[in-house]
Amino acid sequence: MVDNTQNCKGEILALFDSHAHYDDARFQDDRDEALQRAFDSGVKYILNASSDVESAKVAISLARKFDFVYAAVGVHPHNVENINDGTLSILLDFASDHKVVAIGEIGLDYYYDNSPRELQRYWFSKQINLAKELSLPVIVHNRESHEDALRIIKNEGAREVGGVFHCYSGSVEMARELLDNEFYISVGGTVTFKNAKKIIDVVKYVPLDRLLIETDCPYLTPEPYRGRRNESVYVRLVAEKVAEIKGVCFEEIAGITTENAKRLFRIK
């Protein structure tokens, strides 16, 4: 674990928003300004996750434009009905860019079921194996699909590359199994919501050196700004809530979660 006790005296540390979507249309009028606001506020690292080929192009473009932005490429479970093996070849090519640090977001979504579940499971497995081929970690979307997501992670040997379950919504028991399989747990704005008991219990359980923080912007804006468009500047509110839950200072959470993300995504 990173020792950041010396940073509990108000020293300003870098924050890492480990999951954002600046390719989203809600940023079309002020995308560059929103990114710069985040950087100026102390968010010195942002990982932009993609959901399909087109958003991956935008993610890579932003990562090339801004030194502090990194990209993940992958196809979200909502969109897998429209892809084929040629799509994997495109992602393979995209991953050659040095600013691409993960495959994601990939996974399962049984809440919306925008794509047939059989296809979701098939392409989740295929993209895990692409990540293994590339030696890149995976960023996993998992909504109301806990049992299948965990089974696929195990069956496909995803622990070989590791990864993160973003905006975690599972149980403490599931978190324990993910930790055993070399995965991190990422916490977003939902941890600040009034009905957040489940994720608070998870945060209490997960060791500090296996936690990440995120915004998932423009979605899931934390309190007290819930209802507004989310931005990376609000990742500080997530860190503050995690610090409160863990009973440590904000600076310690900022330092440790940044180092955790840099370690997972191999950012020096």
C-alpha cells in the first residue's frame, strides 16, 4: 500500500478520474473547456472509456490532444449486436496507440438488455481475450448481471491482465472474489447518494490499495449536484466521501487512488 500519511496536512495531490465519457454529446459545446477545468482543479489524470468504434476514435483523439487524458477502447454491451470479428481487428489497431491503456468498457447489462444476453456474453469473452492478447487490463460494466460477469471473468482467465469493475454495484461477497482475481473496485457518484448503503459497505471492506474513484461523467453526478451534467471536477466529492467512510483524510484517498490507477493502467 502507498504510504500517504505525510500528505494529511492539506497538501494538494493529483486526482485520477478513472472513468469518464468526454466523447458524449453533452460535452459537444465545451469539451476542451471541461477537460481544462478538471485539470486546473487538480484532476491530473483522466481515463476516457469508449462504448463503440466511433467513441473510441474520439477517446484516442482527446488523449493525443491532452497530455493528462488516456483512452480505453472497447464495445459496451449495449452495442454488441452491431459488431463482428472485424470490429476486434479495429480495436486491435487502435490499441497500438501509446495513450490506449485498457480495453473497455466491456461487460454485461441485464438491466436495459439493449443487446441479447447471449451476444453480450459472447462479446464480453471475446474482448477479454483481446485484452489478454494485448496485455491490457479490462474495464468492466456490470449491471444486474453479477453472476454471469463473475463467471466469465473466471472462465476466461481475466486475472492474467486484471482490470476494474467500474461504478461498482455488486455485493461485498462479489468484491471479495474480484479481489482474488486481481481486479480493482471503482467507486463513483453513487457513493454520495442517500440510499448508498450497499456501496458504502463495499468501500468499508475493500482495501485502500484496491480502490479507484471515478465520475462516469456525464452520468451519475454526486451530491450535492445530482441532476446536473457530471464532470471530472466532481471526482473530488467522491474522494471526500470515500475518505469519510474509511476514516482517513482526503489527501490519503487522493494519493492512494491515483497511484492505484496509475499502477493498473501502467502509467508512469
